[in-house]
Amino acid sequence: MGVVVYGSEIAKKLKLEMTEYIQNLKESGKRLPKLVVVLVGENPASISYVKGKEKACTEIGMENEMVKLPETTTQEELLEVVKSLNEDRSVDGILVQLPLPKQIDEHKILHAIDPSKDVDGFHPYNLGKMMLQEETFISCTPKGIIRILEEIGMSDLSGKHAVVIGRSNIVGKPLVQLLINHNATVSVCHSRTQNIEQVASQADILIVSVGKARLINRNWVKDGAVVIDVGINRDEHNKLCGDVDFDDVIDKVSYITPVPKGVGPMTITMLLENTIHSYNLKENK
Ligand code: NAP
């Protein structure tokens, strides 16, 4: 029977450390780290993600602000907001919640964020630095996944075959790079991959970020594999579930992350960590 790795528990531990850190800053009368989240429009999923981020900041005592803009906001107006946040010395982290309304070019906005405040790690400058293994902001979900692997004693992935299913800019692609940086041998699968089940079943570490409820059953999983499930889906009964059929694979895996309480809580925690990192870089310059 596989061990269930609760990202929520790892996140709790990390958040306690961050709470203590911020409390110490407060007691010594220092400025506190601050995250600003920009929300454009009324997308229900985005509203819920932004609320989760606000709650996490408040929980650890981090300064935070939500800039709420109407659905009709123009690209120029949003660029102005980003510019003023870039210039605001009290702001350490800027996160523009995606997706953006169709009149706005997402790339233009992400490129406009000051890379030193890009706590989401989506700016091409930071992505390039990650590729070169230089100190930088690493995208929160891939960073959280690496932390989960470290937590189960898999810091050095030499000799391990990792298979990533999904090649999104926010999860799959940066994750592949991080896994290589940790010495894994990596295969990437996506919707055009042939014999995908066969590739997946060779993985020592199988990481799935597709967005299809319970796509992965036991036939895709090698005996003793570590399975990390990134997907967040609703099944036919409106129940939250991952991309992996948890009940079907649990007796085959060595470790598995559940949905919910797996990768999700780690993503938000890495955002807090990146904001504190940005703060430290500024304050200790
Ligand atoms: P995405 O942009 O939605 O892209 C999905 C990826 O899956 C694409 O690369 C696509 O291939 C591939 N794909 C689609 N159908 C496939 C199939 N049948 N077999 C193999 N590959 C297939 O991906 P994402 O943004 O990474 O999101 C994926 C899931 O993770 C969603 O459920 C999302 O909600 C969740 N998510 C969770 C977190 C978290 O913190 N837990 C963070 C981010 C995302 P092509 O490239 O060929 O189209």
C-alpha cells in the first residue's frame, strides 16, 4: 500500500516557520513583506484562487492587498497598474491572476512585471535563469512538487526516470527543467504522444498535470512508482478529484499525493516563500 503524501501537512510546517519569521520582523519594528494580487474581472475560479492567496498571507502575518479591476479593463490600464506596483517600494511580490479577459495580451502583462517582484516566476527572464540554474524565482507549482519529492527523501534524482504528462507553461515545462536540474532522466508526454500509457508505466516518478478526471489508472503506473497528481477536476458527481484514479493505483505506488490536500496547498505556500525571498533580496541589498 502506497504512502499518501499530504502537501497540506508540509505546507502547514513551512507556514509555521514563515509566521515566526514575520513575527520576528514585526517585533524588531521592520517593514513587513507584501504581496499584491491583481484580479481583473469576475471569473469565479480566479476569485476563489485569489481569496485563497489572501487567506494564506493573512495566516502568516504577511502584508497583502488585492487590486480588483473591472472585466472591461484595457491592456494599457492594466500596464499602468503593473507599472505603479513595480515602482512601489513597499511591494515585494506582484501576481496578476490568470486568465485575463480577451482584450488583454497575457504575455505583454507578464513581461511588464519587474522580474525582481515576479513571485509567480512566469517572467521570461526568471524562466531563463532557472534554465541556467541561477538563483531566481521558481514557478510555484513546480517548486512545490520538488519540495514534496525532497520531503520523501528524493532530493537527488540521479538514475531516476521521471515522466511528466502535460507541457503547460506554468507546470509541465518549468517542472521538466527543475527535474533535469535535480539529475533526473526526464520524458515529457502530451496530447500528441503515442503509446503514452507505455511511456508512463516506465516512470519511477510519474507527475501528471493534464486536467482530466482520473485519466491515469493502474495500467499507467509502474510497481513502486512515486505519483504526483497536479490535476484539479470535478467528477461526474461534482466531487473534487485529480488526474489520477487514486483508489485504483494506491496499492501499486510507493508514494502518492492526494487531491485535494496534495500539490494545491504547496503552490500557495511557495508563493509566500517567493515573496519573503523577494523581500530579503531587497532588504539585504
Ligand atoms: P493545461 O494548460 O490545461 O494543459 C494540459 C496539458 O495536458 C497539455 O500539455 C495537453 O497537451 C495535455 N493533455 C491534454 N489531454 C491529454 C491526454 N489525454 N493525454 C496526455 N496529455 C494530455 O495544463 P495545466 O495548466 O498544467 O493544468 C493541468 C491541471 O492541473 C488542471 O486540472 C489544473 O487545474 C491543475 N493545476 C493545479 C495546480 C495546483 O496547484 N494543484 C496548479 C496548476 C494547474 P497539449 O499541450 O498537446 O495540448
